[in-house]
Amino acid sequence: MKKHLLVLASFLTVSLTTLNAQETVSAADKKKAKELKELEPDQEIVYDAYNRWSIEFGVGQAKGIRPYNDGYYSSYPSKLFGGIQINSFGVGARYMISPKFGMKFGLNYDKFTDQDGSGSLDFETFQYRANFEGVVNAIRLFNVEESAGRFGLLLHGGIQVSRMTSDVLDLSELNGGLIVGFSPQFRITKTISVFGDVSLLNNFRQHFNWDGSNSDVSNNLSGQMASFSFGLSFSFGNEKIHGDWAIIEDPKSKELKELESRIGDIETLMNDTDKDGVPDYLDVENNSLPGVAVDTKGRMVDLNNNGVPDELEKFVDKSITNNNNNMAVSDGMVTKLINDGYIAAYFDTNKRVPTTASTDNIGFVLNYLKTNPGKSVDIIGYADEIGSTEYNDKLSSDRAESVKTILIKAGIEPSRLNILANGVDKSVDKSSEYARRLVRKVIFKIK
């Protein structure tokens, strides 16, 4: 309980300070719920929806246990299970009030006769019966539905009334009593299953023996019968699966899982990958260098809009002024600075010569290469989306060649310089002139 209260308190605190994040998570939750409700027919899970109705058809054997008159009996002692007769036919309808409990109504026809060669006297008795019972889904009651898979088990019990007709006496009577039983199931499809059923019936009022003879009216017999049957069950409704098989979450458990999921999502959104003090979900530049000043959207501050963050520009100027005396000390940071694209040469539309503002950036790379003679560099050219693909591929190559020429003339061996033409950079909105300025460039990769 304490853990849940702490989780709830954390959720409310974070929610008040990250409204946009909540809206994002909410949209994700709705999408997830929609996906769950649009499950394909061959999937095993139904989300809060299941059919409640089913109809059943079964055949099997009804065997009167007692009473019998002398000389009459239904079993054949020398046969397996006393002999098997298909003498019972039934149909039923079941409605599940909840996934665990339901009720069913059934109609059956039973015919009792002696078995040829059994030694019993000849007899023939007919019975029509109706059953009204409560049903318990035992698999779901004991919370083992996931491990049971396609198997199921129903327990049932209730009252039954019957009309028995004796062929011997040509008489009929109404009987009544209790019925209990169990029904193993196996699902074939989403809506069809096979079942077996074993039921025991007890008639509190019965004057006929099962062989059709009767006792005196004042002598009330107590009849007992066993029924063994198998058949098919068909579910129907607006959903794809019956409640016997659906995997249904407890609403409270589901709400708690959703709450914990939302908190987890918000915690993820509040991560700060580049450690600049701006959460990832608000950070539009999620790879800023540690210690470099950023604005409220996580962008490194560049007041003169020359493509280089102000603090890095100061470092570049200092490096050039001091002829990179300290470059070796900061080699790791400098390599990251270059390889992450913070040092780049920019170009005007359709131009192959870098802008004047890019001179210092090229000079920075030049000084690095001079200070580190064992290093080489990829010079990678880009163009914006204006123009044909063929034209922009050539333009990006020409821009890289232009920068290579500058570095060669400044004293760098051509073998250390590798040209790559990457063509069009589609990462920005091509309708924005200011955005296109950012992709008309050459960047460097130290190797």
C-alpha cells in the first residue's frame, strides 16, 4: 500500500510539471488500446470482450443405476464398462453471467433397454428430461486459464424434471430431483469446442423402475442415473471468442499497470541524455556537448548565427590564435566536436565556395590535422533539396572538393583527405530558407 501511495504521489508531481508529456503518453495509451481491440482472429487474447452465449449438442449413454426389478438390469458384466449403448441425445443453451459463473438449460431424450445376450429380461423405457443448472468455470475460478490454454473444465449442478414412459405398462409419470456433473472442454476454434460430460441424477420422486415396472403408489422410490456424453459447443455474439477462453484482466489490476506504465513513460521522457539540463522530450538538440550553454529547447547558444555555438567558437578562436598549443590536451573533445558536425563549412545556394564565415571552421580542422599528422579526414559534402538529384549529387561532390583544395593548398597531404558526396540532406523542411542553410554544408570525420 505504501509503495502504491508513493507511486501515485510521484505521478501527480511529475504530471503537474510535464503537461505536454502527459498528453503524449495519453495519445500512446489510446493507440495501444485501439491496437488491442483490433486483434487478428487467430490471436489468443481478447481485451475486455467475449461472447456469453453458447449452444451445445451431445450424444452418449444414459445408464439407470437403481432401482431395477428382479431379473432386469442394464449392464453386461462381461463387457468393458458393462457395455456401451448410445441411447441419450441432448441439446442445451448456456449463458455466462460473468467469466466464472453462468447458467444453462438442457433438454434430453433417454432410452433404456436391455443389452442383447446380457441375460436380462427384455425391457424398454423412455425418458424426456429438462435440466436447469448453475455453471462454474473451474479453470477461471482457480486462475489457471493461461496455463490451461485450450483446455477448460465446467462444473454444473441444479434441478431436473423428467417424464418417464414404461413400454411394459404403457404408462407415464413425472419425476424430479437433482443433477450434478462436470464437463471437460477443448477449444477447436475461437467459437467451437468439443466437450465431454459426466452427470449424476437423483430422482426424489419416482415410482417406475428403470426397467419399466412400477411400485405401489404409496411406495416412493429414489431413482439414480448416470449420464456420459460428448458433443460440440458453439458460442455466438458480437465478439470473436467465448468467455471460457478469453484472457480478461481485472479492472483494478489493469488500471494499476496503466498507471505504472505512464509513470515509466514520463520518467523516460524526463531523461536528459546529453546532461544539458533540458529533458529529452523538450530537447530539440539532444547531442549538445557537456558544459556548453543551451537555451530552453536544449540548443547550444549561437547568437551570431554562424553555425558554431558561441562557447565553441571562442574555443576555435583561441585554438587558432594560440596555434593549437593546447590541442593535444583536448584531443578527445576536439575529435568529438569535429565528428559530431559542430565544425562545418557552409555554402550559399548553388555555390561551391564556402562562405566567409566558414573560414575559421576550416582553419580549425587544418590546425587539428597539422597537430595530429597521423590522422586523416573524410570531407563529406551535402546539398539542400532544391534542384534535381543528379545536380545535387554533383554539387555536394564539388563542395567537398573545394574544401579539400583549400586544405591541400594550406599544406595537408592529399592522401590524408578523402572525398564523400552524400547528395541531398532531407533532414529539414525544404520550404524554409533558414533551415536549408543548415544543410548546404561540408562536414568532417576524423579517422
